[in-house]
Amino acid sequence: MITNKIYVGDALKVLRTFPDGSVDCVITSPPYWGMRDYGIADQLGLEPTFQEYVDKLILVFYEIKRVLEDDG
């Protein structure tokens, strides 16, 4: 039985592959808007406007809520 697994990738794309209620715990630390460039295309935090950044975070956290178990 696997008790822990780390997924690496675009958070939104990876989360969308998980079934509803299939995750016990999510640990995240989104980058601040406009503070760092990790050299990855379409990375979170480099959106042209703050509102676009917030909109993208909302999508990610909606998916996190969807995949978390009820007691997650």
C-alpha cells in the first residue's frame, strides 16, 4: 500500500487527473505574484495581472477541494 506520493507538474493539470474525494492531504505553497521566474512556460505567478493570478489560484484550489476526501 502506498501511503505517500509526491506529484510534480502543473498543479491544475495534475489535479484534474484525480478522481473526486481521492486525496487525504494536499500541501501547497503557491508562488507570490510576480516575484520569481522559474523558467517554465505558463508558470503560476507570472500572469500579466494580479486578477489573472488570483483567477488561476481559484481554479487550482477548486480542484484541491474537489479531490480532497470529506475529512481531508
